[in-house]
Amino acid sequence: MSSIVSTFFNKLRNKMNILTKGGTTTINGVSYQGSNIRIENGILTIDGKRPSQVMDHNISIQVNGDVESIDAGSGRVTVAGNATNISTGSGNVKCGDADGNVQTGSGNITCKNIKGSVRTGSGNISCESQNDI
């Protein structure tokens, strides 16, 4: 892989925004409480505070509760609840009901019901029902 492509994917991997409606968010096996969770250049902030540094590797996100939005460069996203919008550059997405759009550039999408649009560049889509807004 060229250094330009490698740098691009490393930047995607280290960027993420999550707006929760309460509950617990687990990132790479560590659980956090907060409503505004962000990773920028590998630095994790929760509600504006820096609890720790996130390692430079694939990010795994699990939210136990409802989510307003998740925008992740890459990583597996699991929401044990409902979501409004989820977007990831690459990685599998799994959630309950989605009131808005769900998309991933590369990965599988599994949700109960999706009221908005659903899209994956390469992967499978599995849902009980999908209604375009």
C-alpha cells in the first residue's frame, strides 16, 4: 500500500463523532459515559474532556442505549438500541431501528427497521423493513 493511501486510511481510522441519548459507549473494550464522544487524530474526548488516548488501530464501537448520530471514519459499530443516523467509511454496522440514514463505504449493515436510506459500497444489507424518506 502506498504511503499516501496508508496515511489516508490512518486519518479515517482516527476520526469519529458520536452523539448519544444516554447509556454507555464502549470503544475498544473500554466503557465511557457521555453524550458527545469524539476521536480526532487519535485523541478521545467525552463531553469536551480527554480521558485517554485511543490506540492507532481499528476502532470497535458499542453503544448500549439510543444514539442521535455516529460518524466514524472506520470501525465496527454496534448500537444496542435505536439510532437516528449512522455513517462509517468502512466497517460493519448493526443497530435496532434507524429513524434516518445508515451507510458504510465497505461493510455489512444489519438493522431492524430503517426509515431513511441504506447504502453500502460493498457488503450485505439485512433489515426487516426499509422505507425511503
